[in-house]
Amino acid sequence: MTKEELLNRLSGIEWNDWEVKEAAHDVPNSAYETVSAFANTAGGYLVFGVKEANGTFDVVGVVEVDKVQSAFLNTIRGGQKLSKIVEVNENLIDCDGAAALVFYVPEVHRRDKPVFLNGDLRKSFVRRGSCDQHCTPDQIRAFLRDADILPYDSHIVADLTLETCFNNGSISWYRSVFATKGQKYDPAASDLEFLHSKGFIRERDGKHFATRAAILLFGSEASVRQTLGRPLVMCYKLSTNRGDPQPEERWLDRIVLEENLVETWRAINEWYLRHAEKPFSLDSKTLQRIDAPPDQEAFREAAVNLLIHQDYSDQARIPTIKFFRDAAVFYNPGHAFASDAELLTPGDKEVRNQLIRTAFRMVGFGEQAGTGIPAMMRVWQQLGYLPPRIQNDKEQRSFQVAMLRKLLISDEQVLFQTGLGVSLTKEEAKLFAYAVTQEQVTSVEAGVVLSLPAPDTSKVLEKLVVQALLVASPTQAHWLVPAHLRERFALQIRQEPPKSLVTDQAADGPKREIDQAHPPKAVLSHLSETQYSILELCAAPRRIIDLVDSLKISNRSYFRKHHLKPLIDGGFLRMQFPEKPTHQEQRYWLTEAGERLVDSHRAAQKDQEK
């Protein structure tokens, strides 16, 4: 952490990854509670030498720096105060003569959790908002389950009889799919022999037992109820947009799935196909109708992720799939062990249910080598939408994917970007549009949005910084959209005039008053349907007589002044003879910005038709 970032944070509040202590002469006992909380949750910064009073923060400085630093580091690395040694990184920052000690406390590995104090497991803490909270008994038990070397789904279920606890139809369906995947397979083997050969049945003391994975995957309804005690998934079709007030009729369709995972998977797919949009299209080679919904691959990845990675030890919370008009939201009890950056990067990761993941992989459903989330992102963006939003909440032990049907390059974005007077490539326009909606972007997120390797992603980020469209944070961990651009975009969306006559010209540039005698050229905040029609026609060069005839316009002067000229001034149309606007052979056609606007408008219209 740099001095600038420290001061920026001090102007806000204590976040969930941020805690301050005065600690002028000694280390307060509460500091070790914070270490436990950060280590058990998602890591964070602990700062000594800062005083908090009435919601404001002042750097008062650590008076005895060497004493406080040594006492703190020796204690957390000594193995006596804390149950695990936590390797923190320390940094001394001089704030105008006042010394601030900054310690970054990393999240520890799941097998080291919970980190507790004074040899007392009950003195385990988690970070919740800006507070350190004692772990509940349920949270402690969950930590201990996750820390087990043997995955939860690999434990045996000793009180069920192998001959009666399975759904033979589920096993038969799974084996039929498995046989088509080219893997080693003995069709003459019995169902129990097949399950044993694949690790779903385990041997102990000369006897064979079903694993939890075997029951959850293939069990009879009674054995699944006995092992789980709650539905596997609940699916909802709703008539509202996400975030709208819920009407009395809260859902149009609902299914509660309480059978095993094989039957649940089949039922989820049937339910999805019943509600998914199936636009009519033809394969250009075979001329056969294509009925596959365009978002099917993204849905399948999200649904498989929900079934594979949920916490089956959680008997209270039920996973849900909710289809809103403008979004699909998948909620799961059980957070991912991986970091946010790891989730967005292909590659195998630690999982809670190893056997269940293997079972889905062996029949070709879901992720291969940890590609599930990246594949979901890629497919959703190919449809032109914003990347799905991932919320991996380690404190609440939950995981949520929200796939929003919101265009990344919308009409508003194209109008906004063109009005800024900068020339953006396709990649720069995509990344800036994403950053505007999120207000900031990390390098990992940028790579996902652009589907480019890290070096090429860095070049796009650098270009946006040079054009003053993004500002790099002091640590280069993320990039921010300058406040004046966020405000300008918000005003455009609301179609309101600026409330102030002061504008910023660059991220860190000086402010200047707008010259009232020479006001800036008006920026288009929206287009009329006539203007959209003009753009559609100008995909090829057109004369004004062609346009007025096609649109059945009677007043050519009014048309030129109020429809055509704003499109030229806005940068959406170019002229064949720009130096002679009234040239008798003048023709108009789309600029690159005009092409993007036409594409986004077509996509928006298709989405509305659904």
C-alpha cells in the first residue's frame, strides 16, 4: 500500500478488507481478533497509527515504531497467540512526520482454518462488513469440514444398504451416456461394480459402502432425503425484472427438485428449454432449423457449477435458479475455495465435491480443467451482454452468478463515447463501456472482457489511460473511471442538462468554466427513430434524395437540419465531400461509430422482441 492509497482510504470508511488501530505505544488485543478475521475470510489491511473518531480518520502516528512492530510480528509468528502462523507483509508509511504501520494479512488456506486465539476454538473470528465477529458454532463446524483432507462428498454413508439405496434408472441413464464418451467401460459389469470401479463405492474393513457422492448422484429419493434433508434446487420463472418490487404473484412457474443429481440435472434442462427463447434460424449449410437457445451453453455451465460446487452439508439454505425478464440468477450455499482472480482463469482448482465434479466430467457435462466460469463469461459476451457478475462471499459462505441481459455496447454507450471526441478501437470501446458500468476494472476483469492475453490487455488499458478515460490506482491493481466522466454518463442516461458550468477536461486536469459566448457543441443523448432509419440506410453511400424518398420526407431543409446534420456533427455519418456540404453529388455513409450504433440498436431490438 502506498501513501496515496492510504490517504484515499482514510477519506472513506472501514471496509471489509480494512481496519485501523491507534496503537501509539502498544498493540491492542483487538488487533489479533482482526488478524483471525482477515485470515479466516478474504484477507485485508490492518493499519496502526490511525485514530478513528465520529466516522473520521486521522493519522496520529505510531510513537514507538520498533517496539510495536516487533511485538506484533513476534506474536503472530510465534505460534502461541494464534493457532496458525500467519505470514503478513508489513510496510511503514511516513504521513507528514506521522508513522503509519500497514500490515497485509492474507487469507490462509482452507486446511488452516479457522485461525483462533489462545488455544480456544471458540475464539475464532470472521470479517463481516467493517467488524470482526465471533464465529458461530455452525461456522466453526463448516470451517472444520472444509479443512478435512477427504472431500465432503467422498465420505461413506454407513447406514444405507447398497442393494436398496440407488435409483437403477438413474444409473442406467448415466451409464448409457458414459458409454458414448470413449472411456474405458465394461458393459457386462453390474451397476454396483461400475460404481465401485469409478470410486463412488468405497471399501472399509472388508465391506463396501456408498459415498455421499454416490447417494447424491444416483440415490433413491428416500436415500437422498435421508442424506441431504432439503431440496437440491428450486427453479423460478418470474414476470419481473431483477430488482423490481415483487408483485403478489411472485412467480409464473416453480419446480422443487428433490431427487438425485442425475434426475435433477435432467429436470433442470427440461425446465430451461421450456422457458428459454428459441429464435427461428437456419443452418447455412444444411438448411435445417436450429432450435438451440443462444444462451444454452452459458446456462448449462452455470447450472452444472451450481450442482457441483454447492455445500451439501448445509441443510438450511436451498440453491435457487431464478429467471427474471432481464437476468438469470444462480444462487448457491457454499463459497468457492478459489480467489476471484483464479475463478476467472482456466485451470484446475480445489473444490468441495471432488467425486461429484468427476462424475459430471466423465460424461462431458460442465467444466473441463476449471473452464466453467471463463466459458460462461465468454458465451455471454459473445451474445453482446455485460459479463456475468460473480459474487463469491466467503463470510456468508455463498456463491452467486447473475447473467444480466444488458448490452455491453448499448446505444447510450456509443452516443456517450462518440460525444467524448476520442477515437476508440473495438477493444477499447468494449473495455471502457465495461469500466463505465462498474466504475472500475481490474486487469483480470479486463482480460475476461477482451478475451485477450495479458500483454495485449495491458496495451488497451494503457491506451485508455493515455486518453484520460481511465486512471490507474496507485498499486496498479485496478483502474478507475474519472468522476467527471461517470457524472456525465449518468446525466446522459437521465437526459438531464449539466447542473454545473464547471467541467473536468481530464482525469487530473484543471477545471475550467464553460465559455458562455462559445458554448460547446451539443452532444447527442438519444436518437429518434428517423435517425436510426437514416443510419440503417447509410450502410451504403446514399444521396439526400435517396434518403428523403425512402423515408417519405416532404421537407428536405427540415430533414437536413434536424435529422441529418446532428448525425454528422455527432460523428455517426461521414460525407463524401466534407469541405463542400452542399455538393450536388454529396453522399453519406456510416462511420465506425455509426456502425457500432447500428449494431447495438439491432441487438437491443432483438432483445426486446424476446
